[in-house]
Amino acid sequence: MNNPILFTHKDLIEKSKLGDRKMQYKLYSLYVDAMFNVSIRIVKVKEDAEDIIQDSFTDVFKHLETFKYQSTFGSWLKRIVVNKSINYLKVKRISLVDIDTQDYWISEPEEAEEKQLDVGKIKAAISKLPNGYRTIINLYLIEGYDHNEIGDILEISVSTSKSQYHRAKKKLVELIN
């Protein structure tokens, strides 16, 4: 079944395409906080995330005519912010370890007790992860990308994405405990 996409801000987008600065500011105001949260989870540094957001919105308004309503505006914008955040990390040379160059064991997880964890403890543990692990955890668990998409975004193989995710998850559990 083909689900229609609801375009709640179509009027704002169309006026913004025509260069209406007030409408562009309204559109910016609607999305800036959510996009900042997306970027900060990836790059970790507030000032860097702020720069990425400003750069993203500048590019969005320069190229708004390329938005063709094939998705929601929010998902289109989020993809731009995620890509700019990932590219920023690439420029900083935050590297991931390729699965083919490492020896590792995959073991079945042992039955663990279900524990109630508070969000603050989980966020603190995520912030302590190495940048590569934190990026994978954020993209997979928080942003909802699958390993194929993560592989495309980070320009790594699907198996590398999966192994990095499992290592990151294991390290996260260690930090939480």
C-alpha cells in the first residue's frame, strides 16, 4: 500500500523557495532544535554541532528548490544534518576499524537480568564511548538507520558496521555496569 506523505509545512516551504526570509526563519525555528539534537549526538561538541546546523540550513535554503516532496521536509533535512555531521567527523579523521583487518570472536550473549536503567546513566555511558563507537550507536539505536544505510553514510562495509555496533554495544554495557 502506498502511504501518502503529509506535508504540514508546504506553504512555508514554497514561500521559502521564493526567498521569503520571514518564512525561512519560521521554517528554521520549527526544526533547529531537533536538528541540533541529531548533530550533537553524532559530533558530541556543542560548538561543532551549532556550526554544522548553521551550515546545513544555509545549504538547505540555497538548494531548497531541489526538495521535491518525495519525503517529509524533516526527514530530508535530517539526512542533510546527519551527512554533514558524519563528514565533519571524517574531516577530523575519526576512523572506524575495518572488520577485515581485525581478529575478533563473536559469541552468543549470555542471558542477562533485565534492569531498569535511567536515561541519564545511559547518556553518560554513550558520551564516554570512543567517537567511532558513539557514531555507530547513535546512527543505529537513536537515529534508526540500518546497517546498510550506516555503511553508505560512513563509507564502510555492512559487516564493519555490524561488528562496530556489537563492539560498541558491548563497551556500552561495560560502561553502564
